[in-house]
Amino acid sequence: MDQLTAVADPDAAVIGGQIRDLRKARGLTLETLAARIDRSVGYVSQVERGLSLLTIPNLKAIAQALGVGVNWFFQGDAPAPEGERGLIVRHENRRRLNFPGTGVSEELLSPGLSGAFEMILGRYKPGAESGDAKYARFGEEGGVVLEGELELILDTSTHRLRAGDAFTFPLATPHKSRNPTDRETVVLWVISPPSY
């Protein structure tokens, strides 16, 4: 398949919907995304609706503009059965993101980003930490530590959480998190509205 090969029609509609959901979750307008990839607003709109040719180079540009890898738009090897689409995410079909150099990886557990919230499974290698996150928006973020320990820094306060501990805070709160131990930490995050 050469670089200019278009994504097949049924896939284009699915990928277009994912692009739209991720763009909205990032708080970007069609105009902003179009400007970032040096394409017209009409083109981006048609891509999001699965109506326009989506080449691999254009998909790479869109992924970069949205802050994800191209693999974000392709779930695991098995497509979801018709009755499960938008409802269920099988383990092998999770969208995965690694943050190079941080020791943090995440898996999107939600089937999409167009709902009221998103669920993310975060894995922290020993000593790994997320970067500073400062949100100027409304919503909430919460979660539960499933394995290991998590140091949660909320504005100027630090909280050490163990497996089974849960937390919630406003998205507007400056925050970061880290694994202060020598073993992996696993956290289930819930964020509303989706901001992935």
C-alpha cells in the first residue's frame, strides 16, 4: 500500500468520527484543526463525515495536530461486532498511548470520546510521573488506584494513595501524578467531560 492510498470507505467513516470526537474533546474548532494541517475547513469537515479521501499523510498530519499517534485511530486487530460498537471495548481493542521518556502509558477504556465521560487505564513505571496539567475548564477528574501507590499533587497539596484509594477533583485544579515506589502503579481514571 503506497503512502497516498486512501483509507477504505467504511473505515473512513469510523476514523472520521474518531477524528471529530477527539477534536471536540481537545476543544478545537474545525477551523483550528484545518489551519494546523494546512487544509481547508471543508476538507476536514468531509473527512470527519467519511465523505472525503483520507490519505495516510493527511491522517498522520491530523494525528500530530491532535497530539496522538496514527495508531490511535486503529483499534486492535479484531473489529468490534455490530452490536458492540459504541458500547464495549474488548481488551485487545483498546487504544493505547505511550508517552516516551515519562514511563507513563494509557489505554482508553471508553468506546469513544463523544459521551459524558471517559475512562482511562494509566500505568506508571517505578518513579514515572505525568507532566504538570493545568486546565482552565469545567469538569471533574477522578479515579481509583488499582495497584501500587500514587502520589497525587493537587495545586500545592500532595496526597499519597494506595491500592483501593479513590479521588476526585475539579479539572481546573493544576495537578500531576507520580509513582513514588519501585513497582508498577495502575490507576483507573474517569474524566468528565472527555478531554483525551
